[in-house]
Amino acid sequence: MDLVIARPEGLYCPAGDFYIDPWRPVERAVITHAHGDHAHRGNQHYLAAAPGEGILRSRLGQDINLQTLPYGERLLHHGVTLSFHPAGHVLGSAQVRLEYGGEVWVASGDYKIEPDGTCAPFEPVRCHTFITESTFGLPIYRWQPQAQIFAEINQWWRANIAAQKASVLLCYSFGKAQRILHGIDASIGPILSHGAVEPLNRVYRDAGIYLPPTIYAGDIKKSDPIMRQALVIAPPSAGASTWMRRFGDYSDGFASGWMRLRGPRRRRGVDRGFVLSDHADWPGLLWAIEQTGAERVMVTHGSIGVLVQHLREKGLDAQGFSTEYGDDEEENAAAPAELAEGQR
Ligand SMILES: [Zn+2]
Ligand SMILES: [Zn+2]
């Protein structure tokens, strides 16, 4: 008997009668993390890892019926033992471990292998069946160490200051933005953030994550000389909007795993692409899957076919799981309206 099955509402645990990251409203939702395609409004009851509480409430509403559980702590529900384990993806992100009748399943949610200092690092969990994401599940995706990417961003920012230009860096407003703030050299110049980013910075700081001081971009006048020194952190949607005009002469960059590919880089039309992802790359996915010891692997997100084929060739029982999860590297998973520019 399968501990988790695909239903029209989302991934469902029949024994426990609850869903994991459902995309339609349900009675009981277990949430792996607060990205828009995983955490939806309208569920009667939410269960999530404790470090994600601030983000979930800020995105779904302060009044949601939310129960939290510290990483590693067990909860027994209808005979199913449930626990959360760090996924290393964004603040509060968790893998969900389910145990029932001696069978152990782990649903990864989204995960990243390299620790980044803004959330608890990924921890492999032993299981019989592993439900893995596969956003970057192709052999071409191999990330450079993040220190190298941050050095590139720092260098770009310095060069722009020398050329009297603002540096506008586009990235997902939740997770990626805070990771960049945490990782860059804040001594280079002032940092401005877009109205979609600034409230999330506050939630991270409240959770005890160090971020350098940031100034809400809306508070700065166009003529202010600070503009020509500043690094501006903004969501991708701001890139093509009139919001950019206030920066006068600027250089723009985009930080995403997709910047590995020439096509998306060209379509974006930005000056610089920085290959920085909050997801595991191909070697990372294979390493994580191996660490679980699972003989059965269900693959969601992205390049399912290639990863499934690869795992089958290694002798694993692998199959695709069809879901409605989106792509948080592009911010297709739309940010809630109240996080739009202007409201902070
Ligand atoms: Zn995500
Ligand atoms: Zn996802």
C-alpha cells in the first residue's frame, strides 16, 4: 500500500488523511515551504516546520490555522508518524518523513545541498520511498560553489560603481533575495530593496538570520546620488517595468539556475546572468537520492523523464509523479498581491 498517492488536489496520504503541499483547498495540509506553488490559501488546517511560521503567516495571512513542529520532532496522526527535516531550500523549508506499518516515505519538497547560512542545511533522511523534486534534473546542471558566484556579483557591483551606474539584481523575492543579501560583500555600497523583498527581509531578521541593512527603494528619490552606488534587489517582474526608470543609468543582472542556459539568458535581455539556484543540481539530486537508501523514487517538478530513466538504469524503481508545482527560479509562482510594490 502506498503511503502517498497523487490526487487532483495534491499529494495525499490515505492512512493519515492529509495532503502534502496541495494545490487545491483541503481539510488538512502539510506544507514543505512557503513558496507560492507549495503553500496555497484556503486550507482548513496547516502543519509546517516551526522555522517557517513567520514566512507562512506573512504570505498566507496571520490568521491561518497553523500548527508547527520543530525539525526532528515526531507527531502521531491516525497511526502515521510524521516529522520534518531540513531541506536547505529557503527559511523553514522541510522534507516530510512519514512512517506507517514499518514503511518510511520522505517527500522532499524543494531542496538544495549546499548550505547557505539563511536556513538549516539539508539533511538526508533514510527511507524506503523518496519523493524527490527534479527542477534541474538534467546532467548539464552543475553549480559552481556559491562563493564564486558571490565574488562575481561583488565584482560586477564594484565595476558599476566605477561607471557611476546602479546595479539592479533581479531574483526571486523569497529565499534567493535573502540568500544574496547574506552572501554578498555589503561593505561595497548601499543596498536598496524592492517592496516585494523588504517585508521578507524583516521576517528573516526576526527569525535571527543575519542580513546587512537594506533601504526600501521607494524611499529614495531618483536624483539621490546613492543610486549610482547602490545594489538594488528586486523581483524578476520589476525588470521590465517602469519601476526601473528611477535608477537612471543602470546595469541589470538576473540570478537563477536557468542562467546556465543561453536561451533564458537572452530572453531575459539582462546585462549579466548569475547561475545561482536554490535547488539541487544534477550531482546534488543523485547524491541526495543515494543518501536516502530508497529503493523506490517518485520524481516531481521539471525534467522528470531523464532522471527517472537514469535511476532505472541504476536499478531503482523510479517513476514520475504528476503535480502542479511551478518554478520558483522564475517566479512563475506568483507572489501574493499584498507583497506587491508599494505596500510594505
Ligand atoms: Zn521552492
Ligand atoms: Zn517547488
